[in-house]
Amino acid sequence: MTVGITNGTSMKILKTEDLAERWSVSSNAIRNLCKKGEVPHFRIGKLYRFNLSLIEEYENKQLENSRATKD
């Protein structure tokens, strides 16, 4: 899903199922991460949604952290 922003840009939004598929985990695992505040998200009512650019930043940070612990 792509959402238009008032300044003319757009942002790609992922659903819980989309992120679960991207990370090869269950939707419940994603919801649990959200409840713990471990993954960037926002809510629309009861539904969790994810800004793709923030998820990519989160993934890159996790990758950097995992590389740093190996050194």
C-alpha cells in the first residue's frame, strides 16, 4: 500500500502479514515485537502498520549490530 503525504511525497506502508512474510516469521511474532516496542510501527485502530523506509532503517541497524558483535 502506498500513502500520499501532503508535501507531495509518498510512503510505502506494510501490513503485519507483509512484514511477517518479509522476515519469514509469523504475524503473531510481528505483533509481539510491536507490543514490546522493538519494531517501528503505528496503529490504525487495532491494526499495526509499518513505514517501509523505517523498517529498512531498522533492518540495517540490526545488521550493523550483528556484525559489531561478531568482531
